[in-house]
Amino acid sequence: MKNSKHLILKIFFYLIIFSLLILFFLWLLQILLLNNYYEYYKTNELNLTINTLKNNYKKDNFESVLEDVAFNTDFCVEITSLDGSYYSNIQNNKGCIDTVGNQKLFKEKQSFMQSNEDSFKLKIVNPRFNNKTLLYGTKLDDNQYLFVNTSLEPIDTTIDVLKNQFIIVSIIVIILGAIAAYFISRSLSKPITKLTKSAKELSNGNYNIKFDVESDILEIKELGNTLDYAKNEMKKTDETRREILSNVSHDLKTPLTMIKAYAEMERDLDISKEKHDNNMNIIIEEVDRLNILVNDSLNLSKLESNMDTLNIENLNLTDLINTILKRFKIFSYTKNYEFIFDYDKPLYIEADKQKLEQVIYNLIGNAINYTGKDQKVYINIIENKKNIRVEIKDTGKGIKKEDINKVWDKYYKTDKKYKRNTIGTGIGLSIVKNIFILHHFKYGIDSIENKGSTFWFEIPINKAKK
């Protein structure tokens, strides 16, 4: 945090640096490298002019071509011979070097014309303006020679004006850039600052805040939507936590109260052996219920935090269901429940035996709690080419369509009122759902009001082996 800077300052800083870099490159190109570029440009232009004059030398319009060159360019053109000058515009153009008055240059020209060479090139300093000048010479015919010279440096006041103007423009650009950088950085940082403030409110447990920000930047809008989604999920988690604490407290309170009551009875009253055994059995049953509640809570916590792993093995699904149904036989004897399972072929699958056993046990227990007056529970296995479908069906009141997906939630009740089940702890279906997810099994509920519900899951055929 020591070296951290506000977003608005960082954006402002980078925009100013960007503006200065642009000005630097403009200065480099327009001021510092101007002479180099000017020399390159004039040299190319000079070559083109000489070629044009040479190509038109013996044509009838040569004089008009000379006039065009003299009028449209600042080149200093001279056509001469050893006997004397034929044409010259040296006196008319600014920056021309006097090839006659300059004795050294005059001798260079004479030497070239006497050498019978085709071309001549010389870069010298014009003593009149103290600027670099390029002189080209070329042979037109046996007697006439063309000499063209031009300054390789801009020598008029326009360059000075441009330099002064560029300095003023640079100052204005820096000022305007600073103002623009301030407002741009402010417009970018303002919604993020607002989101940060709202996030701090959320960290204090305020779920009524909204992360809607006025911004036309897609990423900031997406950040706001993501934070809104996270807020809603945190709110759900907090509500679920409170509900779990309330319901678990209720589940714990009842058996603990009974254990205490029967233990005090054993301590304070002189009772018969039959009542003593009965009291001990009740205490043991309630302790078992507490143990189931604690284990279910731990299992659900592991599953939801992805800490649990699968121990896949080859198992006989038919035998597994029959084994589980034997545990529920007590309900057939004591409460006249009927369990209908007619599948008798061995059916081998790949799954975690302990967890699949937990699934089937919970679903049958749930069917017992909610089946109809006929007290029947149906267990079906349906095979097809793609999967094996296992169904556990009751004949109860069914579930409303809008409530079907909520059934898998912890402690969910369709009447929104907590009621302890005959069997189970209220979080069994949440455990079942997470085990399905861990196995990548499809699962669902088919329900018709007043006709019952069917809980089902499908095992992919590639995980089955007959």
C-alpha cells in the first residue's frame, strides 16, 4: 500500500506522458530533423529538374520549360559554354550562389567543361548566406553545359515562424492535454471509486446496496453486474447460514432435551428394569440421531467445498438397492409401509458405493415421509441404450412446479415452515444433489399435485457393465 497511487492520478500521469511523447516526436521531426529532410527532398527534386531540362533541351518549347522552372521552383539555373553564358536566373532567385563571381567555383566549372565529363556534382557553402548549397552540372551537347544549384537549408523566415509557432502550440497542447487528462481520468475513476465504496458497504454486511454505475465502458458495467451477482449470492449464502443455524439448533435441541430428561429420570427415580431399558433405548436413539445430523452436516460441507473425492468401484446396483430396502423392513412391520422393487437382474455399474448408497437411502427415506395413505414406495430401474434410470416414487401430495427446483435446497419445505422429518435431518436432498454433481449424473423430479413425486437419476451407459 505504501507505493499505491489513486487511479485518477495514474491515468492523469499516463495521459500527460503520452501527450509529451507526441510533442517530442513532432519536435524531433519538424525542428531537429527538418534540415536533413529538406536536403533529401531538394536533392531528389534537383535530379528531376535536371532530367526534365535535358529531355527538353533540343525541343522548341525549351525556353518555356526554362521559364516554368524559374517561376515554379527556387532552383538557380545556368546554361553556359566556355565562350559565355546562354541563360541564367541566378540574380532572380533567393539563395542562389554566384557561379561567376566566386573564383573558386568558376574554376571548378571551367575544369568540368574542359574535362569532357558528362556530369558534375559539388556541395559547397554559399558565402553570401552561409548555407550549404548543392551544385549539379551536366553536359547538354558538345558546347553547352547546364548548371543547377539550390540551397540545402531553408533560409527564409518561414522556418523561424514555424519554430516559434510550434513552441506556442506545444504549450497550448500541454495545457489542453492536462485539462483533458484530468476530465478523462476523472470520468474513468469515478464509477470505479463508486464501486469500491459500495463493495466496502457490502463487506460490512449491507446487502441493500446496488452496484449500478453510470458508465458507457463495457468492462466497468460488467464489473458492476458481477459485483451485483456476488452480492446476491452472498445474501443467499448468509440467509442459508442463518436458516441452517436455526434448523440445526432446533434439531439439536429436541434430542438433547430428551436425553437430558431421560437421564435425569434414571438418576432421580427408582424405576423398574423394563422402564430402565426403555429409557436407555430412547437415549441411544436420540444420540444416534445427533450423530446422523453431525455426519450429514459434515458430508454436505465437504461436498459443497469440493473437498470430497470419489472412490469409484464396480458394484451391483440391484444388490445395493435390495440391501438398503432390508434396513427399511422395520417400517413394513411397524407401520405397514410397502416397498415395491421388481427388478431382479444383476446390474453392474461404476460408482462410489458408499455415496450411491447414501443417495438411495435418502431418497427412499424422503419417499417414506411424503408418500400417500396407501404407504407405498416404488423403486424402478429402467434400461435403455444411453443410460440406466433409477426412480424412487411416492404417492403423496406432489410438489408445485415453481417449487420443484427448490426441493434440493437445504431445509426447504414447500409450506416454508420448518418441520422435522420422520426420517432424516432436513439436508439429505442437498447431499444427494451434490453427490449427483460429483458423479456427473443427470437428476431431477417429476411431480403431479395430489398424485405423488418421482425422484430420478441417470447413470450413463459407459459407466454400466452387465
